[in-house]
Amino acid sequence: MSERPCELCELVRSTRWYAQFFHPLPFTVLDCDSCDTPMAVLGEHRATVSEEERAIMVRALEMVGETLGLGDILFDDRMRQIPDHYHLHARTAPAWWPRTRSAS
């Protein structure tokens, strides 16, 4: 029985890609093909990142959100469908969410 390849390791270009980074951390910012929101996908197959690594990914998503005019953003790294490869979604904050610059 063969194990299914990791969809996030393969990253097929089926949605819009915004940026790809190699230093200081390998990751790609693209639209999620499941929820159609910008997300950052770690370029390594692991389930966790350090706070510093997450901050780098959040800043890249903030820039994409600003460019797209998304307004207030929530950073959601609850990995539902692919729990063993770190990724972080930038979701538009609902109207009831407290308005702060660093909502996460």
C-alpha cells in the first residue's frame, strides 16, 4: 500500500501565486484551492514553525492582503485537510471580530 504524496510538497500551480521565498525561510504565498483565500505554505514538510518563522509568513500575507484590499485579516493556521504540512491562511475578519492591527 503506497502512501499518498503530500499535496503541499508538490504545489501544483492551479491557483494564483503571489510570491515565492527562499531566504530566510522557504515558503510560497498563493491562493488556497479549497477556500480561495491567500495562504502561505512552508517549503519544507513539517507540521510546526517557530514564532519567528510564523512572523515572516504573516508579514508576507499582510502585504498580499493589503494589495488585494482585504481589510482586517485573521491568520488561521488550524490545518484541517493537510495537518502534517504547515500552512497559514489569511482570512478576512468577520464584522464582529475586534478591530486591531495585528488580529491573529
